[in-house]
Amino acid sequence: AETLKAEGNVLFGQKQYKDAALKYSVAIELSPENAVLWSNRAACNLNLKKYSDAATDASQATELDPSFARAWARLATAEQHLGSWTQAINAWDKALSALPTEGRSAAEEKQMKEYAEMLSNAQRALEATQENINDLAENNTINNFGSGKMPWERAEKMRTELVARGQEGMFSSAWLILGAYEAWSEGVGIMNELKKEDRNGQVAMTGRVGAIQQLSNAIIRDKRVFHIDDPEFLSKYNDQMRYEAFGRQAWQQGSADLILREAKERLAKSDWNAVRPALSVTVRGYIIRAFLTGGLMEDEAAAVTFYDDAVGILDGGRQLWADVPDDIRGVIFTKTFIRGVKALRLESYMTVRNRNRARFTLTKLKELADDLERDVREDPLDPEQPMGPGFTLAFYNGPLAQALAMQALYERELAEQGQTPSEQLPHLARAGELYAEAASHLPPDDEVHAWFLNSALGVFWQGGAPLKTTLPLMEMVKSSVPQMMRIWEHSQLALGGRDKVLQKTLWFEEDVQKALREGKVKMDDPV
């Protein structure tokens, strides 16, 4: 083991982190109680940006040797990259406590200063997260919540009307947000029932399970349902997650490969009645953690990591247990559930790519979009198994529209890279077609329908498309806006300036119609 460690150290010094990790892995098999080996492999995984694996390895190192300061520091670093600021703060505290209180060497003094600075940074990040929660709670409560402005409140008022319209009324985003809100309300209700009490110096929790399932279902159906009216939301959620994870024996950290391997080992000793709920809480916890990390903590890179782990468990599980029916292995392994998670990951990837294009590439974005589109098209709705309108929009129309819009973004960025009109125009035309198709899969009363139409117009105008191409799209925006305002007037997209953008298109449409009537332009003219 010592020889392998030495070889790994040489490779690490040469920045050959993957090969070094392999050396440490073999050494760990020979000497699993050696904390240094686990810590060294954690360092490799940090450099490989495999933060879930790094956290698992560093955690094992600290269990084997609680006085190992560098292992605590590596655990803290991994947790920070995962957006887990509370855990990072605890680990930095432990790293500082593990250093000598006096007689420190120059290297230890340097460690002390570095760890103290990182602890301070983590504390500020956690404070900023809580400020975001407080702002959300205040804004929702004072400005919107309970005032009839929330999309689900408006959708509920339309329910009778939509039903009366028959099949036409089923194609409405009202059903999408209503389904998401029902799940969200149920989840929050269960979460609020959880009680904590001190029993002989130990914290005991009593409550119900199911909150994690409902909250994750809500986010997957329509993430716009997310809202906070309680400043203690994050604290309550963390308590609920711990409660359900303990009761279901779920994993709270670890890569997809690790979890699948251990799940397989558990199945060999028990059965699906034990493993199914453990995997469900694990995957759903990763999904919620990804969503909260990207939103409340504004760390989309960490969010993508959690989504990747969730999808890795789901795709890997479908392959590993391909002969096990969905009703045995669980809902999380159904195609529609996985599709919903992939759609969330795709949007998260797009968001973080705007901030870090070196690590999050356009090519990868296109791959994720193509995979999602293929998934929907190869699994069409079965007319023999009718599904509710909200389910269809959430797991078929919505993901397909999302995939097409990301493909459009890909084409638009290729156009921006072009140097000549001949290099740019084909990509702009294709981007416009994709945005328009994406919009066609969404109900006209969904704000994203109008937004994708407007995006199509933007690239068509940039490419000099004629009025016969752009005017029908402008007219569709004009028709969509009053419909979407009935539900989405006070959405987050609206707060971000949606209406000003769309209003410019409406005014331009009026000018174009007037110019056509006066004979100043023709339908073949680019305007």
C-alpha cells in the first residue's frame, strides 16, 4: 500500500489526477483503514471536479482520523463546490480545531490563515442564502401570496371555464401549474408537521414521510411553483430530509456509481421493499438540492453536479435492473420521471454556461438537448393510456419545447461565431424555426409560449427574414399575451422584464400592419 501511495503521489505531482486516483484506490483495497489514502484520493477527485466523490472520500478520512486537518479541509472544499455551506462551515471549523493551538510550524500557520479565510467566506455565503430566503418569503407574502396574484390561484379560478371548453380547454398551462401546486402544498404541509424534541440530550423527530416526494414532484412538473412564505423554510426542509433519509436509509451524499454499487449490495441482503424507498428519497433529495443550490444559493455549477448524479443513478438503475418492472423498482425509474429531471438539468446547464463557458461547453449543451428531444420523440403518448393534461404538458410537451429551444440557442451561437453572412444566415434561420416549433408545443396561455415566439422573431429579424415569415409570428404573440396574462401576469419572468420585451413586439406589429395598409411595405420585404 505504501508503494502504491508513493506512486500515486508522483502522479499527483505531475497533475495526472485520474491515474493517481487509481493508484490510491488499489492502495485503499489493501489498507482501508489508512485515512491518508482516502484523503489523497479526495484531493484527486477535487482536481477532477468530481465533488460528490471527493466529499465521500474526505468524509471517510475524517471518520478514520478525526484529527486530520487536511482531510477536513478537503471535505469542506468539496461541500462548498456542492453548495452545501452549512456542512462546509462545520468542516472548516473541524479543520481549524485539528491544528495545534500553539507551537505551530510555518506551514501550519499558513493552513490556519487559509482555513480561517475559507470559513469566513462560507459563513458569508450562508448568510447571503438566508437573505435570499427572507427576501422571497417577504415578497411572496406581502406582494403576492394570498392576494389572488399567484399563478395557481388564477388557474384555479379558470378551472370551471376550462372544463366547459372540453378538449380545447385541456391545452392550458393552468393544468400544469395546478398539478405542481397541489404537490407543493402537500409537501410543505407534511414538512410543517415535523416536530423536534429533546429526549435525554438527543434530538428526536416525529412526523410523516412523503414531503420529499411531493416537493420533488412539484419542481419537476413546473419549477415556477416554487415559492417561500416562511423564513424557516430551508431549516425545515433540511430537518425533513434528515428525517426521511434516516427512516428510509437513504444516501445523502455519494456519486451515482457509489450509490448504485451499494444499492446492488443491499438488494443482495434484502429486497426492493427496503431499497426502493431508499433510492427514491436519495434521488429526489438530489433533485431538490440541485434546485435549491441553483436558485437560493445561486450556484448553478453545483446544481448541475447534483442533477448529473441524479440522472446517473436513474439511467444507470434502468440498465442495471432492466428486467425489473417499474412498479417494483419505483416511479423514479420511469421514462417520464427521468425526462423531467433531464429537462431541469438542461436549463441549469444553460444558465451556468452563461457564466463559465470554458467548463460548460456549447457542444455539451447541444448533446443534452438532442438527448432530451430523442427521449420524447421515441416515447410518444399512448392513446390507450390517457393521461391528465397537466401530466402531458409536464412530461411531454414541456421537455420537448425545452430541448428545441436549447437547440435554437445552439444555432444562434453558431451564427454569432460566423464571420460572413453565408456562415451566419443558415444558422439564424434554423434557430428561428426551432424557437417557433418549441412555442408550438406549449399552450398559448403559457408565458414561455410567447417568449419562444419572441425569440424566434429576434433571430429571424437578425437574419433579414421577410414579413411573410415574421408577421404571422408577431400575430401569434399578439394573440398569446392577453391569454398568458390571465395566469402569469405576476410571474418571476414578468418581474424580470418580460412585458417590456413583448410590448416592443406588439408595437412593432401595429406599425407593420399600418405600413402594409398604406402600401409602404410588402410581405416579401424584410422589415
